[in-house]
Amino acid sequence: MDELCDLVRDTVVVGRNPQARPVCLPTPFTEVARPDARSWDVQLAQDHPSGFSAVVDAWWSAVDEPGELVTTQVHHQRGDREWHAVEVGHLNLLHQPSIGCIVTYARPLGPTDPPPEPEDPDRARYAAPLVVIQYLDEIGIVLQTEGDAEQMFGITAEELQDTSITERLHPDDRDEALAMWLEVLASPDTARTIQHRVARPDGSALWIQSTVVNRLATDGAVLVISQDISARRAQEAALATSEQELRFLTDVVPVGVFRTDAHDIVTFSNARWASLVGEATSLSDVVALLHPDDRDELRATHDAARASASVAIARVRTEADDRHLEFRLQRVADPAETDDGGGGVIGTVDDVTGAVVRAIELQASVERDPLTGLANRRGLRRTLETAVGAGRDALVLFGDLDDFKQVNDEWGHAAGDRVLTVIGHRMRDAVRPGDVVGRWGGDEFLVICLDVPAGTEREVLGRLHGALAEPIDVGDGWYHAGVSLGAVRPGPGENSETVLRRADTAMYEAKRNRHRDKVGDAGTV
């Protein structure tokens, strides 16, 4: 006991039960320290809020650790408004029959600098609401007012006494308020709530929410409970303005703008969204509009956007009109949405059909021979690389015109161009629609037949030679086309370059043999 008395000597001391309520202390403590039987909340009211959590944590540590002294420091403001450092200690002696409580002491450590204020204090969170209660007679005369009437109405409760409450109504809200008043008077013991403005003597207006209760039959008065809602109305107005601005900004941009929640429901969209996807109100509605081959792509892109902070992009086609749409999606966090995967997404959607068509046309022009309109070397090479890379069963035929130089020499280059064009078109017409015929360069042509069964090489060669049998009118004469064709098939492990070299070699072997009239000997396979 002597050691305990030395511990609390010259301090403010209190004994508490496990629920933190004050209990009586043994006499030895009260003889060496000043007892304080105030409740905990009253004591803490003089401490700076920055120390509240430390005091509470120390208390629960003491509750969990009988016999262990747990201390912390707080800033305490005395009656002289000066700040002092105070050591607060908790010692759980519930297990000691002679004491049977948790002993808490506060030991002054001397003056200290004022504690720093929070960097961004939000006092409004703790402010008491402005509420005024009034009792009126049946014609609206104020009988009694409770609360800070001056802050709400701009005049004191005494000045409000025996005046008509209608004098305090804003002119623009008076008709609605009086209509509600008459409705309440007609229904005893009923209540109505209305939001309206109070016109104050200084010319300002305050938004209040008033609940009016007809208690004339029981209390002889109409009860009016009014609460200041100016801050809420200002926030609602600011939000409405912000939404109006957002709506304006999104409606003038040339792309669809939208937002979905955690359940993939569209919660916001602009006018362009509706023009692109109609009445779609969810991701499922949008997916249903797409080509079946592209539906999984949009779903996967949406999932990817929700799983990361980066933008996910998908280009998909619509099923009905074959438009190309580009979606750009990004996750947006919403504290109210706690589903796994976070909240919804924000995104844009744009009709890129024109850009896709132009890209296709540009690709085609880059891979098209300007003279014949057939594939050029670049297009032929890409087709062959794709076929060989996919392991498709292809037949590649390399052709070179015989005696073409004499066409240019005897009839001119215009005649030569006509010959090349006619030859190319005849070869294209001699093969299947899915096969590719192109001009490799000069008077050389390449034919790529995809998925051709083995043993059909002679048939393909025969059709090509047959298509070129008819002479070509070059104006001043006739050109009897002759072509040497070498045919090969890609072998295991070969790349496109190897296949092209073998086809070229086969063509020269056919040219040397000069057996163009014999289909069986026209190419090496």
C-alpha cells in the first residue's frame, strides 16, 4: 500500500470498475492524492482530442493486464486556459480484495506549448444542429420559442413572441407554407414536413425544414420543429450544378460517355451513348448487340478494366449493321460498392467504322499491284507467311511469261501493260475465289492455293494453262501467251522464303524443259 500511495501522491486519482464508472477508493489514496469522482467523459473534456485514443488504448491495456502499470501523456487545459502536459496512468487492482478497482491517476508534468491543430479540421462534423422549437396558436401566432431563435430568424425569442410566424416566411415560399398549414389544421394530431426559407431582417434568407404537428386538441398549440438545412441545400445545389455541367460537357463531346456500377448497370450516360447502343442499360444489353464472335472480347476487356487501374480497350462489331465500336474502359472506385473487384467502370464508346474501313483500304492499297489490281509482292508474301505459319496445306505456283519482251519491243509498253493485266485476270478467274493470285514483279506471277488436296496439282496447272490459251489482242496484233509454271508445296519446317526459292527454281526448270503444251510436264511438284 505504501508503494501505491507513493505512486499516486500529489496526483488527481480516481477508482473505476471495468465499465469505467467511478467507485470508492481506499482511504490511504484519498489522503495523499486529490480524488476525482467525475465521469470519464467530463474529465476527458479538458484534454486535447489528440490524446483521446491514447488514453482509451491505455485503459484497455490495463484491463487486459492486471497488476501492470500502463501510462500515456496528454495535453490538458486548465481553467487559466494554459496547456499542461499530464501523465495518465492506469493500474488494474481488481484482483486485490483490499482495493478492488482500476486506479487511474493524472500527474502534472508542467506547462507545455499548445498542441498543434489538425491540418484540415472539419469542425462541422461535430457541430450541434441548429434546431428551434415553437408553439403557435391556430392562426400562427408565436406562443413560445425554444432554441437559438436569433441565429435562425435573425431576432430573439422575445421579439418573436406574439408575432405571426407568416411574417418570417420568404415571399416566394409563403403560399406553399400556408397551404400546408391549413392542411395540418384540418387534421388533428397529424404532422407535415416542409422545406422553406426564412426571411431575416438583414435581408438574408435561411433554408429550414419545419415539421408541423397539430396538437391543438391535446396541448392547445401547434408544435413546429425547425432545423437549419442551409448547408445541405447548398451541397445539393452544388451537386446539381456539377451534374448539369457534367451533362453539358459530356453531351457536346463526339463519343459516348458512360458509367456502370458494381453490377454492370449503366448509372450515367450521355446523348451519344444512346445514339450508338440504343436503349442499352447494362453491359449485358451492350454485349447482346455485338457480333457473336466479339462478345467475349468485350466481356474480357471489361473484366480486365475492373481488375487493374489501367485503361482497357476493345474493338468490336455490331451484329445488325456491322459497325465497328471502340470501347475504352477504366475502373472507378466507389466507397459504397464493396463487391469483390471494386466498383464499376467509366468509359467511352466511339463508332470507328470509318477508321477501320480506311485502315483496311490502306492496307489493301499497300498490298495491291496498281497495274493489275491483284496482290503485289508485299501482299503475296504476307499471305504465304500466314499460310506457312499456320501449317495450312498450300499449293504455290510461280509463273513467268515467255517472250514478253517482244510485246514491249514490237507494240509498246501500253500493249505490255494490257497483256500483264489480261494474264493476271485470266489466272485469277482460273482458280477458286479464296485462292490468291498476284503479280510478283515484271512479268512474274504467283498463285497461292490454300487447302488444296494432294494429287490435284496437274488439275490446277491445266486450268491455268487453259485460261491462257486464247491469244490477247494488243491492237496491232495478237499475243499468244505462254507461261512457265513451277508448282511446289511447303514442306515440314520450311519458312515462306524457302518455299518461294523452291517455286522459283521449279519455274525455271519448267521454262528450260519447254513442255508448256504438256500439262503433265509443265511443272515440278
